[in-house]
Amino acid sequence: MKKLKKRAIIFIIDALGIGSMPDFKEFDEEKESNTFTSTVLHCLKSKRGINIPTLRKLGLGNISPIEGFSPEAQPIASFGKMAELNKAKDTITGHWEMAGIKTTNAFPYYPNGFPSEIIEKLKTAFSVKSILCNLPYSGTELLKDYGEEHISTGYPIIYTSADSVLQIATHSSVVPLETLYEWCKAAREIMRGEHEVARIIARPFTDNPDKNSELKFIRQNDKRHDYAVLPHGKSILETLGEKDIPVIGFGKIQDIFAGVGVPFNIHTKNNIDGLEKLTDIIKGNYTNHESELIRSSSFSGAGVKNIDRILNSEKELLFINLVETDANYGHRRDPDGFAQALENIDIRLTKILELLTEDDLLLISADHGCDPTAAGTDHTREYVPLLLYAKGLTPRDLGTRNSFADIGASVLKWFEVEDSEIPIQGESCV
């Protein structure tokens, strides 16, 4: 009988903050936020309710008590919350800190759009006469307001958000995907120095097949591609690679780290698709995803020709980001949608727990907050939850951790690996 792998799973519910950090006013926030509490209280007040029995059983309700949402008497996981050392509240810095990376400079933001000199450089690089939008925008509203004009002119839609990003949206029948990706690579080279945004994002869209929908266009999330800056230091992901421990990302994980330390990645269409693919990999069904695992290795520079490295490994890190809580509901200030997304995650998390063995460590957390009841559409500077589950570990209250890097430190401890070169030396919870 084949020996079971020793695995760690980092499970990120994007934007699931759990209370403002003391410095929240430094991030242009006037009032305190609490993404999870606000969502739960909204559901209780509206009589909708919220049904997340597995997350409750793990101890999510024990971290920050909520009136009307009783904590679990005997949670099955260790529970606590983590502060972010990096002075930011975005995807890149949150994930980097989990892996032990400290940012060396603040990424720029463009609340009024990109300066004219940048737009002129982009027009030249893309060989186009004009560019549409150039404002902070909601992705859904953007397609309503600029989709038709893009189709009639062929001009790319460029926009930003409250994050440090430059996003390029094009219809797949107007601009081929490969052209869009080449434009993003060109934009990545232009956005350097003082204009080095954290990410350039390709946002292809197409016609909505649902003719009864009010939305004429929909984003092709499975064709999205992020071009991130290179990490500002060594991460635990690289350390694991040095020890021949494969790292498999799901969703945008490989993009977040610009491929560094993430040789394999499986793209996902949405949260449910991502959870189904994660479940498949936990079951050991690697060959179902062989072509994508090999293709993603080329992006990272690994360039493997088969998945023998994964099949023959005795240890493995799985790293997933579930983005819909943030992109679809947090930014759009939709607490009902946020709650539904949590319920959908909870249902599939139940199955994942059933598959785990004593050789598996599950770490559930978030990368920042995005309170769906807060003003504006920005991320919120919050603590994030930490739920740590393994069948052989006794659950305990982890309290308030000093850094997201405690996740990375816990993974290294689980695999019995040390590395003094990691910039943020977190404290293991294992």
C-alpha cells in the first residue's frame, strides 16, 4: 500500500477580515470594520440567517464573539486572529506575508486614474489611437458603461481600483487572448519605478449567454491572468521547493507570486470550481489535471514535462485562494452575496474535512478585509482569522498573532523544515 503524503493546505477565503486593526485610520477609513461580524449581523437582522456549520465547528465564531451567533462549545480546530505587519491591505502583500515576505516599498495607487504620460506609453505599446475609461471602476459597471464602445472602436478599456492594480479589459472576439496577454506584459514593463503597481490584470470578457440577464457582457474569470511584481524576498514556497516539496496553487496563487516558488497551478472559474479541483487533488487525482499542471510549470520557469515530481513526492503544499467573497461581494457591498459565498464554501469544506488524514494540516485564513457594509468599495484594514486543523492536534485558543507569517512558520514546522533567510520569521502554531 502506498504511503500517504504529508500535506499542508493553505485555504484563503479572500477578504474575510475579522475586525479593524488599530491603525485603520491611516488607510483612509473613518469607521471601524469587521467583515465577518458585519455579514453575520446583517443576515441575522434581515432574518435571512447564515448557515455555516462547518466553519462554526472549526471555531470561526469563537474568534470575535457576535451577539446571536453563539461560539462553538468544543471547536475542532485551533482558532485566533492575525495582524498584518506589512503596511497595506491588499492581495499581494497579504499573501506574501503569509509566506514570510516583507514588502520593501509601498505600491502606488491611482484614485484619479493613470497620468497622461503612462497612457501615452500604453497607447504606443499597444499600437492604438485611444484608450477607454482610465478611472477606478467596478468590473461589472465597467462592462455596462464601456463594453459597447470597446466593441465598436477596438480600443482597450484600462481601469484601476482601490488596489494597486492596472486592469485591461477586452472582448475576446475583438482582441484575441494572446494579444491581451502581450499587452499586459508590455504594461508590466511600463509600470516600473515610481509607477510599479502590484499587479497588471488581464480581464477578458465575452457576451453573456443568459439572454434574460440585465448584464450583456460577463468576465471570463478562468481566462484572467495577473502579472505581479516579483516577490521582495525569499518565501517559504521557495524553501519547500529546495527540499523537493511540491507547491500546487489554485486560482490566482501562482500569479500573486509571479510564479516564484509556485511551480504548479490549477486555474479556477469560480469558488465552487476551485473547491472541486482542490478536492480532486486531495483525493490524489493528479492525472485529471496533468496538462494544466505541466503548462503552469512553464510559466513558473520549472518547465516540467510530466508530473512525476508530484506523484513521487512524500510531502506537498496545496495553496488556494477563493476570490468571489472579495471580487463579487465585498467590493460590491453585497452582504447577502458574501453570506451565500460563505455557505457555498462551508458545504464543500465539509467534504474536504472528511478526506483529511492525520498527515494533513489545514490552515484557513484571509488576506485582508472588505467589509460589505462599509462605505466605499475599498478593502478594509483588518485582522484576519486563523483556523488550524489537524486530527492529531489538540484545539486551543491561538489569541492574536503578530503576523500573517505565522501561517508560513506553521507550514515549515509541519514539514520539519527551517530557513533563517525568510524575511519575516513567524511563530508556528503547530
